[in-house]
Amino acid sequence: MSFARRPLIAAALATALSMVAGAAFAGETKVAVAANFTEPAKAIAAQFEKATGHKATLSFGSSGQFYAQIANGAPYEVFLSADVERPQKAEADGLAVLGSRFTYATGRLVLWSKTPGLVDGQGGVLAKGRFEKLSIADPKAAPYGLAAVETLTRLKLHDSLKPRIVTGSSITQAYQYVQTGAAELGFVALSQVVDDKGGSRWVVPKTYHTPIDQQAVLLKTGANSDAAKAFLVFLKGREAKAIIRRYGYEVR
């Protein structure tokens, strides 16, 4: 073997060993994600794996349902809630690591329809009543559903429209009711329709409901997980924040 080739072979071996070592230290974390954050979470998880080698396995659902599962021993390590209340409760109940909680996004509520022109820019369609069904997420389990109820209450329309409301178990189901035609319009997350160029919408003013501050927290089950802790660090970073903004959320 020539001396000239030895440095090249040594460099190749070093690279191979580095890759093996990286794979050996790469881990996996189970993340419970509020349904409204489905698409940005998928994009963030893909970039997280590319950047760190760690894998984030995502599950999607309503924040309330996830909290019940976590309280009953579900093996999630990170909780991305759609509110502040449940991460706070996780801390108070000894289910989360103190000091790990932070706001990762602030969501926006939208009244949306697949029908062009049905929803006007001021949400006047709600008072006119030219529809049969209005979908919202379960206000007891989903913060976006609670924001929808608060909006209708502010408009003094909740009682009159209550017979027309169809309730989804999560914001995903509320969106699906409109998407499939089971409801002509519905209150959904802006992130769900940010790329939808058709239909019609009204972005609800932030003053109409409690701010939808969405908080993340490291659960006690992930306290010793390098992958779980790395995921939360990545979520605070510039790359993740760019993705979050891309889907219509506000980021601090």
C-alpha cells in the first residue's frame, strides 16, 4: 500500500466510525402532539432527525385526551399541548419535569368553509344563519373548541346557534366535518387551512377569545431521555420556529 493512500483510508475509516458512533447514540422519543399542530410537528420531526439522528415518534389528538392518557401511565416523554393549563397541571401533578415548560406557539382560530363566498371577512355569516351545521372541536378537550365557544359567546350567538353545532372530538375532526361536507362551515386552526387557496374564511380577532398559547413540557418519563430533551431544545431553535411561523402561528 502506498503512503499516499493511507491518509485517504484513515479518513474513510474515521468517517465510518463517526457514523456508527452517531447511530449508536441516537435515540427515539415518543411525543404527544395537539391535533392542530400535526403538519408543523411532522416537518419539525423530520428536520430534527436529520440534524440530530434522534427520532421523534409522534401521536396526534386532543390535549384533554392526551392528558388523561398521560395521567394513566401512557409512555409519552414529551407533551405538546394546545394550551397552558394542561402542561401546568402536569407539573402540579408530578407528571412533568419542573422548569421544562415553555410556550412553543400561539395559535389563531379561523371560521372556514369550502364554499367560496360563504364566510365573509367579518364573520357575518354566523348572524345571518345561512347554513345548517357549524363544526367546532370539543371545548372540554380542545382549546380551539373553547376559543370557538368564547367567540360565539362574545358575538351573542352561542345560544341561538347551539342547535346547529356539531362537535368533533378534536380540531382534526372539526376540520374533517367541513372538509367532507358534514358541516358547511366550522371553527378550525389557521394551520389547517393556511395552504388552502379555495373556499372562504374569517380569521377571528385575537381579542375575541382567550389567547391560544400552546405549551410544551418534558414529562417525567422522558427525564433521562437524551432524545426527548434534544427535541425540546430543537423546538426552541431557529429552524423549528421558521416552520411554526410558516403554518400561521405566532412565535415568541
